[in-house]
Amino acid sequence: MLHSLPPTQAWSAALIAALVGFGGTVVLVVQAMRMLGASVGQTASAVTALCLAIGIAGAVMSIMSRMPVVLAWSTPGAALLAALTSALSWPVAVGVFLSAALMMIVLGAVPVLGRWAERIPSSIAAAMLAGVLLPFCLALFRLGATEPVLVALLVAVFIVARQWLPLHALLLVLAAGMLLTLLRGDLAPLPTGATFGSLFPVAPIFDPAPILSVGLPLFLVTLVSQNLPGLVVLRAAGYSPKPGPLLMGTGVASLLAAPFGAHAVNLAAITATICTSPEAHPRTAERWTVGVIYAAFYLLLAIFSPLLVRFFLALPQAVIAVLTGLALIPALTGAIEAMLTTRESRDPAILTFLATGSGLSLFGLGSAFWGLMAGFTALGAAALLRRA
């Protein structure tokens, strides 16, 4: 029972979390959708669907569970898609999104699978994620040869902001990049398209090879890098979340949004810490309202998503690449730390990292798949040799 209106800090915490989650990585999502061949309208539809799924599902799950369930789009998943070396058609990509969502639903519905999932070596999944992120961060500094002023200024903003305002660092880098683009007169005319929220459904094509090479890694990286840490954040805040219903909820949200281009919705980790802390709401029993307010802000973002997407598409490619590289540095740092945590799995993790980062494509299967295969094979071989 809600005794009073949420305090002011609940609204400010939810607003900051929504702005950080959206503004910090929306450039990467836009880049991923365009790399998959989505048109301007389809890209706008994808971002609109993601925001709607985050808002509606997050509000429902927060109200039903009486916990601040904070959702986000899969940033590692978007990086995985943007790094694809072999092009997918948009209907095939939608089929991949649906397949990954179904995997998450099955995982949440079958308790034994959920217990197995928690035993997946986090070092291997983290190494795959690090291999996916590495090329974007390297591309950031390669651009220094042609855009030294742009790279130097934005890296400087990033360094200073990470020291003084780490939570807002990516927003400040985004603002600085936009300001520099406007000052240099490099902003292209906005592409034609809708101004307000729009959804364009696409009939999916289920191709086994992309589902195996892209859909399976998308599912794994979303599970291990987003959903499982999201559960940890809720437990650290004093709640006792049941993994099954929450995993099913994110899977259903992803499934319903996938036909409109949404790649994956999951539990948030970093932004969730903002909404689950006592600073967001002093009463633990009523802190679920922060999750509802956060969801409402995402519904507001959904209304203006097409206009925001068109603006980002008008930015120069160099600016997009620099912003993407800087946005992924914190995620790369966390992935490298996680993949080296356990001494016994360091060699398999390094093999996974190198195979994924190499961009290897073989038999129609991408480097993320081969990275996982290298890591799991090395782990299995080491276990067999120890037993022998």
C-alpha cells in the first residue's frame, strides 16, 4: 500500500538512470541497427520498441514483485550486432532477435536450466564480450590519425568526467560530441522520417546459421553480462528476487518487441544501482515506485525516439565511432576484469577473447560463436586432463 507520493529523490534518481541508460548507449544501438541493414524508419521503430518494452514490462514487473525492477536494452548485445563482419538481412536479424528471446523464456521457465545458467563460467562469457568490444575501442584511437582534435577533446572530457562525475561521464561526452559537431558545422541534414514514436513490424526469417552464430551469443552475453548481474544488484539492495519470473519477463518483453526491431531487453545493472539504493527512496518496501517512475520516463522517450534517431543518423560517422568507443570503455574494463578473475580459467578466457576479437568467420558462423567454442573446448580439455 502506497502511503504517500514518492519523494523528490525518487523522481531525480529515476530520471538520471533513464538519461544515463538511454543517452549513454543509444548511439551504439543506432549503429547496430544500421549495420544490420535497417532503414531510417526501421531503426526508429527498433528504438521505439525497446523503450516501450523497457517502460511497460519494467512497470508491470515492479508493481507485481514490489521491487524496483529496472530494465534496459542489451548494450553488449548491440555491440555484438554492430561488430558483425557478415551482413544479415533485416528479416533474418528479426528472426535472430526472436530466437534469442525464446531462449531466455525457456531458461526462465525451466528451473533446472536457470540453475545451470548460474554455473556458466562468467570468465568465458566476459571474454567473449571483451573480444566483441575491443575493435570499437581500438577504432576510437585509429581515428586520431584523421580526426586528432575530435578524438583528443572527447577523450579529455571522458577522463575528467570519469574522475569527477563518473555516473554522468557518458552523457557529458555525448553532449561534448554534439556541441563540437554543431560548432564545426558538420551536422548533416536530418534524414526524412517520423517525429514521434512509430512501429514497423517485419516478418521474421529463421535461418539456422545466424541463429547459431549470432542468436546464441546474443542470448548468452545478455544473460551473463546483464540479467545475472541485475539479479545481484537486487539482492545487494536487500530484496530476494526469484530468477525464473524475472528472466521470463525480460524474455517475453524481448519477444513482443522483436518483430519491431528490438534486439533484447534485460535487467539493468549499473543504472539499477541508482534506483535500488536508499538514496533513491528511504523505505525499502516502497522503493518499487522508483522502478515505475523510471519506466514512465522510458515511455516518454519512446514518444520522441524517431526524432532522436534521425538526429544521431545526421552525425558524422567519425563522431559516431568516437562516441561508441568511449561509451564501451567502462564495459570493456569490467569484462577484462571478470575474464581474469579465476586463475584456472584464464587460458580458456584468453583464447575466447582472442578468437572473438579476431573477427574470424567460418562456415557462416561468426567470431563470437568460435570464441565460445574455443573457450568451452579449452575448459573441457583442462578438466579432462586434471582428472587423468
